[in-house]
Amino acid sequence: MKYFILSIFMFPIFATLAQGNFVAGASFNVGFPTGQFSEQAKTGIGGSLMGEYFFSNKFSTTLSVSYQNYPGDFPELAVQGQVIDASFNSIPVVAAARYYFQGGAFTTVELGCYFFRLNIETSDIYSDERYSSDYQAKFGGSLGLGYRFDLSDQSAMDLMGVYQLVEDDLNSFALRLGIMIFLDKI
């Protein structure tokens, strides 16, 4: 019964999205830590999955989920025959508003939750072990500029740069290169 009730509420959402104006895609991300975070982490790489819904030719909203891995900027430690190394993982889940101000050029404002985790790897000649902290949720947002190049009638390429401001000074600058598919034109 609860699945039936859920489907009744979800049907209008999917019917609206199926009428067009919906774009989905994925991107490759490079993150450059800034501020205090740059003292703890190095340049990281990751990826994003994104959906975009257009309200008009100029205004859209997006929802994205990303994964970013930042190697630790700590010297490897050797303690009692073991080597210790650290890295950070980030999983941002953000909603955004985009404004296309000229052609494919756009500006974006993102708000959401950034989940961070610290990983510590230890190894010696006999074994490798990995210890991870629990993910900690941090509120954050970003401001950015980008450009969308049409590749065909059904697809486009997004190039975007955003500055992410995250709680506890876990800030970074991210470059994203993505492929977007216009679902109503497939």
C-alpha cells in the first residue's frame, strides 16, 4: 500500500520531467584545496552525476552528487616498520540554480551537504590496512561560472569552475568537464 501511495505522489514529478526540459549527465572533476584545507590536502580528482531541469531558456535548477578524493598533504610517516599515509574523501550532494546570461555562458549558485571522511593507510612488508573515520556532514555552497557547448542536437559539453565554501574551512576550487544528454531529444 505504501508503494502505491508513493507512486501516486511521484507520478506527477516524472510526468513533468518526461515532457522535456530535462538534461542528465556526468562530469570529471579536479579539485584544488584552498586556505587551511590546502595545508592538509593536495589536488584531488573525482566525478559527478547531475540532473538539470529547465524552467525557461535562461533559468534552470540542478541536483548533483559527486565523489572527490584528495590525497593528504602530510609526509609519509614510518613508525615501527609501518608506513602511514592519509587522504580525504568528499561526497557533495548539492542543489543549484543556474542562469544562462548569454548563449551557453552561465553562472551558478549551489547549496548542499558535503560529507567528508579521513582515510589512513598503514602498510609494512607483511600487510596493508586501511582505517577510515565516519563521514561527517558539513554545510556548504559554491559560486561558479561555466559554458555549455552543443556537441549535437542530443548532447552538450559543460565546462565549469566553482569555488566551494564548506564549513570548517574545507574550501576548494573545482574545475568540471562534463557531457550532458538532452533526454527529450533522444
